[in-house]
Amino acid sequence: MRHIDTLIYAGWVIPVEPEGLVLEQHALAIHEGKIIGILPSDESTGEFSARITYRLPSHALIPGLINTHTHAAMNLLRGYADDMPLMDWLHKHIWPAEKRWVNEDFVRDGTRLAIAEMLQSGVTCFNDMYFCPDVIAQVVEEIGIRASVGLIVLDFPTVWAQNADEYLLKADQVYQQYKQHPLIKMALAPHAPYSVSDEPLRKVAQMSENYDLRVHMHVHETAAEVQQAMDSHNGERPIERLDKLGLLSDRFIAVHATQLTDTDIEYLINYGAHVVHCPESNLKLASGFCPVQLLLDKGINVALGTDGASSNDDLDVLGEMHTAALLAKGVSQNAAALPAAQALSMATIKGAKALGIDQVTGSLKPGKSADITAINMHSLSTQPMYNVLSQLVYAACREQVTDVWVAGEHLLKDRSLKTINIHELKAKIHQWGTQIAAERE
């Protein structure tokens, strides 16, 4: 009998690879932060002796959810400005608020709030884009979640840097500091084609190639943005310009992609680029519809993201799966589009593939990191149980997430956060809300 760290018995194990497989009455064996076995529950007792055993007969175990596009610290601006199009929202409200309020403390507290929300929603990894990435990485390390931290690049000055060259210099410094970290990866994060000029984008492309870094960027988010780009660049669509600047590759992550022509899609196919679909943010800002099923049919890897909580207004990837599945059916006018198993893949293994960590996480397989989410499927809202995968995507809610492990560490236990002082966090968030609201009055 082998002595191991952890054994988790569950009513269902949904490994995601292969897609659609459901294992009933199985157990996960975990040792030194990795999955070492998935086997029928009645066989595990004879094979393993665990230091800690969990019995979750009413739960489904899934790979930890991956939020492939966030602006975590913007949780402090949740509900700050609503019911307006993207450019008005950004230029008249969000960017002025960020100029006034964003500093290292804002980023630290906002990121803690976001991670707390994501862990309670079953997220074990997130891909961020925000100011002060060094502070974001510190918070990620302190809490123990997995993350891809975006090294933001812009043309204009912010609290993080005064110009594009300083953004890139600091990006290099933060990358060097964390390049060996087991839970933290870095990605270059030029904000958008309309906010970064040609020369910095060329340097981003070169740095991406030199360090093998993902490039995480808002692309073709609205029709107005695309038209403005064409007016400013001799009729070139943004994705065509990015190609000429050397940005496109299999390391490129295009966020939103609601405005795609057949030619745009060919660029994505030819380079093996990835797309992140943020359905609820796109709906709220009336940005348009990503043609998800068309992209999947053409072999493009499509992951899921929430965007920031100031435009969503939550970081609920379970909810995002539900919305994505329904929206894909409506957009394609095909009720069979984006079935439940595929939606779950978008929230797990496809996110891991976009981030270049699919050999580490994104599915439940021996040898992979024990990044696991447990969901109580015996809630009234998911009964009766005819098909656990369908119930997970179409009926389950994040309040049914009870436990989360990252690299075998139990970060959420019975809905309780183990590495975050929730009372201290709430007090700080209340202070921020009071301050920001008082100045608006």
C-alpha cells in the first residue's frame, strides 16, 4: 500500500480530458502537489493510505477553473459606472477614476478581493492585465493561487510607468524576478491596438520571442474601435497591423474578438493564436458577439474570461460558462452549438492551453498539478440529476463550490478561505468604497 498526502472520494470526477468523460464514484489520489491516480472508490482503499482523506459523495470534482482574462484590482471599481458603451465607460469614467485612485495599495487590496471572489467561485488560475504587476505577483504568491501576471504596456503615463520604454523596462525586471516561480507565469500585456503605438509593439513582439512569453491583448472588441483603427492606419484592420508588427504567433492571446471577418479569422488560424471569449462583459458593454462556434469549428483555441468586475460585474467563471453556452446557440442559431462538455473545456483545459500551461493544469490527469474544484451537486438547484455535466453548466451556481485545491494546497475548505483574512479584507474594501464614493458626491 502506498502512503500519500491526500485522497478525495467524490460522487463524480470530470477529468475534462477526454472531453465529456464522467467517472462515477471515483477517487483522486494526490501526493506532493500532483495527481498520482484516479481510480474507482472501492479500489482506492486497497492501494493508498492517505494522511488526509475527504469524502465528498455529493460532489463533482473538476479541474480548477481558469479565468483567462481579468483586471483583478478593478474589483474596487465594481458598479462605478454602468449602462454605457465601452469608449464612454473608459474615457469618461474608468480611466479618470484610475488616474485618481490607483496606487500600490489599491492594486494590492483590489487583487486580494478579486482572488478571494475567484477562489470562492472555483477558480484556481487567472490571467491578469493591470498596473503594478509586481504587486499583483506578491499577492498571488502570498495567497497561493496560480496566475499569469500581465506586464502591461501603454503609450501614456500611469502610476506604473511614464512611457512605453519604462513599461518595457519594468516588464523585464518583473519577469526576471518571477521567471522560476512554480505558480506564477508572466505574459506581456499591451493594452490594445488603439492604446499602444507601432514601435512599442515591435519591442513587445521581440521580447515575446526572446523570453517565450504570451502576448495578452484586447483585440477587435468593438466595431467603433476597428473602424477608428482603419481610419488611422490607411484602411488596415487591427489584426492586420499586428501581423505586420510581428505580434501574431501561437503565443498570441486575442481577448474579445467580437468583430471578425473571414480574413481576420484566417490570421488566427494561420498563426495558431488563441481567443478569449468574455460574453458577459461584451453583452453589458454592447460590444458585439464573438463567433465562438465558428472559431471552434475552424480549430481555433477559445478560452473563457470574465474581464474585470467593473464591466461584468463579477468574476464567476461558472456563470460565464452558462452565458457562453446559451449565447453561442443564439448567435449561431444552432441549439447544438457549444454543448456543456465543450463549455467546461473552455473554462479549463482551453484556458490552460492559451496560457501555455496545459501540461501542468487544466485537466485531471496523473502527473498534473492537483488544481481541483469541488462542487456540491446535491443542491436543490441541480436536482434531480440526469446528467451531471449538463447540470454543472446549465444549473449550478458558484455558491455550490465548497473546496478548492491549488497544487494540492487546500485554499478553500467548506467555503472558508484558508490563506485570506476575510474580516481584514472586508474592512479594507469598505474603506476604499467609502473614500471613492465620498469624492464622487
